[in-house]
Amino acid sequence: MWDKLLKAWKVKEVRNGLLFVLAMMVIFRVAAHIPLPGVDLVALRRFFDANQVLGMLSLFSGGTISNFSVIALGVAPYITASIIFQLLTMIVPRLEEIQKEGEQGTKKIQQWTRLITVPLAILQSFALISLLRQSQFQILTKTDTLHMVALISTVTAGTIFLMWIGELITEKNVGNGISLMIFAGILASFPSTISRFLATYDSSQWIYIALYLAVAILTVVGVVYVNEAQRNIPVQYARQVRGMGTLSGGVASSLPLKLIMAGVIPIIFAIAMLLFPSIVAQFFVQARTEWLADAARWVLTIMQNQVVYGALYFGLVFGFTYFYTSVIFHPDKIAENLQKQGGFIPGIRPGRPTSDYLQLVINRLNFFGASFLGAIAVMPLVVQGSGGSSVMAIGGTSLLIVVSVVIESIKQIEAQVTMRQYDSY
């Protein structure tokens, strides 16, 4: 591992990319500790400590919400916008056609995603600020209209700023920018989480701590093993006559299909979808309309049930794994390219049969990959249900994201180093 890191550091482009990402992470963490004016931070922390749902959202954002900083929402609106457009591309034929236009179509959809992030950030910041105004902790010291508009505008601008930083990081090809910022936020929250856990440590809980450590080790090993797993589809290229009777082709190769193509994206999407109804319910829990307040309290009660929460979490991770794989993997295009290059899978006819065969294989891989990803995501909840603390459940999800993001970044760095080595030859 250290040898690979040393090789990567010696490559100027990779080294500059790593230093740039490090600088952006520092800027991100500095911005996370710039509080908005007119907020009682002590009352704010008490409010988040008393609210399990918002406490998990604060931990997931790396403390940007509990500090109520200028980037309080983090990248949540951008993630929501990405989910919306990826769903729309599966439903709206016109968007699906634009996505198939290649790089130009991808740029159009990315631009629309950026544009829709702005109103989503305004709505989410308004909901969050309204929730703080309705709390009994007297969090906001100023509630006049001008101050509210300033808070919403600042939080919205902070989200757009993070979106811009995330795209700059992605361009450096050392990892996904949005995932890396979530990764940095989770790492930044680990010291405070551990200190709180040690402050309330009870020696009678040692068996649960040992069980949690075993789950953590199993999570790391399992994610690394499954992330590296792939199915190699044999491909044979027919011999062809080119030019002045020159023979080419006739080479046996393979098409590698990863067990989990979606990476950490299903986990991030699932958490965003799980937090959304709870946050909305928090907003309406004190509504004057009785049926609306009752519905909000019912949603909060359901989401705090560990069995229901775990089932929803598993189902969302499972479903998003299939969904995101279908977005990035197109068997019909692969079959078409193989046919153009004179390649075929032994025993499978070129064209449509090849596409159907690849779809069948990827569905089987997705079943095992999605099942494993969902099981390893809810495993810490099982530990918590057997008597562990809530820190264990949050820590397990965070650990899963951290390991997956690190693996993805290492792969991209290795690919850059390998490409530079080929260029030198």
C-alpha cells in the first residue's frame, strides 16, 4: 500500500490533485465552523441532543447543522436533485434520449441538476429555520423577516458553494467530490462521537462494545472483499482479414462485471430518503390542523421503530443498488460495441441475445451485491437492538461510507498512475 502511495505522490498530476483535494477539505471544514448570526448555539445543541432524527442528520453532515454554520444543509439538496433527475430519466422518454446523447447529454442533465438544487436548498433551509423557530429552546434570537431572509440566502449560498467545490474535486479524478465531502464530515465527527461515548461509558456494556467492534471489522473486511469481487464474462474476437490480406483478431478476452457497480451511492441515497420524511414530520408536528399534527407524530413514531427503520433502510439500499446500476450499466450498448468489434460471448449469439444475457448476469450479481450491502448496512441496528447505544448504529453506517469512499478514491488514483506509466512508455 505504501509503495502505491509513494508512486502516486511521485506523479505530478496526481500529487497536485491530492493537494487540491486536501485544500478543499480544509476549506469545507473551516466553513462548517462559521456559525450564522442570531443563533444560540448552546440551545441549538440541546435541541439536537433531544432529537434523535436530527442528531443523526447532524452527525451525517459532519456537524454543519448542529453548529448551524453557513453550510448547514451540506450537500443534501444536491443529492436530492440528483435522485430526482435520475428517477425522471427512467420515467420521461425525452430525458432518457438526452442522457443517451453521450457527454453532451450528461452535461445538460448536470446543468439542470445544479439549477434545481437552488430552489430545493431554499425550501430545505426554510423548513429547517422554521423548525428551529417552533422549538421550545429559544434557538433563534432574531426572528424578523429581514433576518430570516438573510439566513435562508446564506444557507442556500453555502450549499451552492459546496456543490461547486464537489464538482472541482471530481474533475481531479481522485474520487467523487460529493462522496469525499460526506467522508470528510463523517471523519470530523468521529472524535466528538467517541468522546461522548467514553463520557457515558458503563463497564456493564463491554459485551456490546466487543460485539460492535466485531461488526466494524466485519464491515471493513466485507466491503473490501465484495467491492473487489467481479464476474469475468469470456469474450472471443473473430479473426478478420484487413488490408493486404493481414489477419487480425482471434483473441480471447473477458468482460469484467463488478458485483456492486453502484459503490456507495445506494447508501447515500437511502439515508437521504430515510431522513426526508422525518424532517418534514418534525416541521408539521406542531401544526394547528389536528389531523396534520397527528400524521406527523405518527411518521415520527414509525421512523423511531428500529424494526420498521431497519426494514426500510434495507429495502431502499437494495432498490437503489438495482436502480443506480441500471443508470450506469447499459447491456445493449455493450452488446452493440462487441458486435462492431467482431467480438462475441461463446455460446451466445451477437446482438439482442448478448444484451439479454448480460442483463441476466447483472441482475444475478445485483441480487447478491444488494443483499450484502443492505445486510451490512442494517447490521449495526441489530447490535443496537440487542442493547447497544445509538452511537453504534450511526457509527456502522458511517464506517460503511468511509470504507467505500476510500476504496473508490484509491481505484481512481491507481488508474491515473497506471495511465501515466503507459504514457511514459
